[in-house]
Amino acid sequence: MFQIATVSPDQATGTVAELYAAFPPELGIPEPALLLSASPGYMERYFSTMRYFRTHPSLSAPLLASIRYAVAAKAGHVACVDWNGCVLNKMGAGPADLEALRAGAGETILDGRENAMLKFVLKAVDNPAAVGPQDLDALRSLNYADSDIFDALAHAGNMLAGALMYKTFAR
């Protein structure tokens, strides 16, 4: 499955086993998480970052899942598209919502404020140089702090990094 050594769930011990246990049994462990086991230290840091986002005071779980889904779709990261599609389905997203996310936002399960953040993130992913002060001011006018804007884009960046690793090592 991967070109580098990873730890299967039945062979996992210690930190890797603890991190695998965080996944709901009904969803299983996604392939990208299996890949992270190639570096238990990195895997632990990655999951620490995910815990940070899980309790983020301003960025909701549906917004973060939408960012992951849309960015994974842009990056051709099929495993994360599938996983985050299941997550979004559990949050109430239907086929039209997922299609809108694959197409670059539009009307989804997000409210207008969150959709504005999603559109900003996707604009930055597509063309970082096109982001200007007016984009940031628009988000600030929706009561997003600069740290929220940074975190939303960092979340997208993490997905792009994951896509690179997965597409390099998966076979």
C-alpha cells in the first residue's frame, strides 16, 4: 500500500496505538493516518495540531471539514476527499453540498460568515498573490480575528502537505 514502512493497526503499540484509537470504529482509520505512522513523532505532532483545531474557539467543525474536503479535492487527494465527505455527511451535508465544495464553495451547510472564510481559503490556495487587504478586511468585518484567518489557511496548508506525502508514498 505504501512505499515506506508504516504500522498496521493490529501491530500498533504505544503512541501509534493511542492515536489510532481516536478514530471512531464505524469510520475506521483513514489511509493518510496509516501513512503518518511511518514517523510516530510527526504523527503525534500532527494529531496535536488536529486536537487544537477540534477545540478551536472560532472555526467550527463543519467549516474545518469543508476546508479539508475542498482542498483535498483541489489537490486530488482522494483518500481525504472520501474521509472528509463521510465526516461532512455525518454533519448533515448532502450530495449537492459536496458538489458545491468540489466546485469551489457556493451554497453549502455553512452559514454566510463561514462560507466567506471558506472562499477566502480557497482563493489563497488557488492564487496566494491574489489575496489583498480587502479580503482580510472582509473577514475582519465578519468578526474573524487575524489568528482565525491564519489558522484557517494553515489548516488548508496541512491538507496540501498531507496530499503531497500521500501522493508520493501511496501505491
